[in-house]
Amino acid sequence: MKFFVAVAGNIGVGKSTLTELLCYRLGWKPFFEAVSDNPYLSDFYADMHRWSFHSQVFFLARRLHHYHRLVEHPTSVIQDRTIYEDAEVFAENLYRQGYLSPRDYRTYRDIYEAVVTFLPPPDLIIYLKASETTLRRRIALRGREFERDISEEYLAQLNRLYDEWIQGFKLCPVLTILADDLDFVRYTAHMDLIVKKMLDRLHGKEEMILP
């Protein structure tokens, strides 16, 4: 049976790492978030007012390419970051903070809402959730220059929007993983637990939050 799982969560929470480890463990195909090839990202962090719309449209276009490829892929797949959080968290935050103008935001939302109605939802979303302190530490460890000055205030606002989005999300089941005290890289038992809970949810068991 073919499954489509997506991993969602804030900057630095460990989405790409979990996607890679799950795919290695299960023999599934990963589809990673386009970060390094986003031609606007460094400019975006330097001047959010000017480059927010461009960066968000790039991510939306890339996510649509991913959807076509993962839907056509013959085996189970895991997607690193969803199209939903691009709009419901990141674009929404940019709009609320004044970095996206009302005109640009409305244009972006019109495009997003038009295309998302045609996209099959995942079978499961894994929502990795962590505190701003944990996120800052992990961002520093991975050492991306353009992420160096991301503030805890910015991460906190994104965390609030993630919680709002997840609470209202009804298109597929969600498994929430509280990631502050889980180290699925260092500890095999933590990874075993995530795999078990993920497979349980895919087969209809009702566990919603881990641990």
C-alpha cells in the first residue's frame, strides 16, 4: 500500500532530518524542502518588505512541482514541509507583520486557494513542535548564514501560527511530536517510537500526540 506522509514544523525543528531517517528506515522516497536553491532567500532575510512575495511564490511553485512528482511516484513518500504551512503560517505571518502588502497577500492567497483544492491531501501530517529555545539552538548548530539573525520573537510568532493552523486542520490526521525532549538522531528508541506511532496512525489508531 502506498502512503503519503508530510513532516511539518517550525524553522530548525528537525523536519529534514526526520524525513531522511524515516525514509532510510522504511525504504520510502523523500521529497525535501527547496531551501538552498531558492534564489530569493538570502535577499528575503536581508529585506523582508521587498522580497517576501517573491520568496513565497517560489516556495509555492516548488511545492506544486513536488506534488506532481510525489503523486506519480510508485512507492510511499515523505514530504519535508507542506504547501499548507507555506500559506497558513509563513505567508500569514509576513502579512500580519506588514512584510506582505494586502495586495500581494491577496494575490498569493488567491493562487494558493485555487491550486490546493486540486491537490490530494497527505495520509498523515507529522507535526514536530519545539520551544523557541530549542529551535534557536538547532538553527545555530546547522550554521546557515542567512538564518543567523532569526529572533526568538519571530520563531515564537511562527509557533503560535503553527498551533492555530494545526488546531483547525481537518484534511487528514495529524500526529504531533513534542520534540524538545526527543532526540531521534542519537537515540534509536526515540526513532523506534516515532516510527511505531506513525504507522499506527496510518493504520487508523487514534494516538494524536507523542510523547
